[in-house]
Amino acid sequence: MIVAIDFTASNGSPASPTSLHYYDPASPNEYIQAITSVGEVLANYDSDRLFPTFGFGAKIPPSN
């Protein structure tokens, strides 16, 4: 399994609870739920149980 996460603005601001990118540790968003559900099944068929994960479309803030 390889995971790719779309960080483009098309899914809304990650600060907004209505966004698909919103992160609330108490309530995983739909992306986290889907990746976790599939990963739990596929991990049993993977020798190291590690999944490469890539993100794209993010704007990296400037470093000071």
C-alpha cells in the first residue's frame, strides 16, 4: 500500500471543521478513517507493515 494525500486548497481550509483536511484528534476525519481501515487489513500482507506516504499540493510556510 502506498498513501498519497492531496493538500491542495480544493478541499477547504484545514482550520475549518467542514474541511476534509481538518484534523481533530478526538474525531478522525474521513481521510484518516479510510486510510486506517484499509491499512489495518493490508498490513497483515506486508512484511514490514510500513507504508510509504506522500503529500502533494501543500504550501510550505517560509522559515525564519
